[in-house]
Amino acid sequence: MTADEDLLWAAVEGDESFRLELRRVLREELGMTARDFAKEAGLGESTVYKMLSGDRHPNLDTLRRIVRAVQD
């Protein structure tokens, strides 16, 4: 599977799965910091940091932005 597919499956599995997969994709697949990824995805830095820490869960629009940024 591709990184974007992995993220989508993780989102279906649950919040913790999505958080862990997002962290893995940023580090291993993209080699990006949360700050760089936020800029690439058109999201606020705090949004990405909160998702990575488990303090926030993505809504549908945010999930779309994340998947599109990973696809590019």
C-alpha cells in the first residue's frame, strides 16, 4: 500500500492508529517535520502538533488535506 492508503486505513481503524501512522509517514515516508508538513498540507502547525500528540482528531476536511499532501 502507499502512504496515503496507509493513512486512510489507519483513520478507519481509530484515532490512535491514525496518530501513529501519521507520525510514521512524516518521519519514514516523507522525512518531514510537523512544521514543514503543516505548510505543505495547508494546515496550522498547532493542528498537526495536536494530532500527533492525540489532543485533536482530524475532521473530514483536514483528513483530505493530509491525504492530498502525502500524495503529492
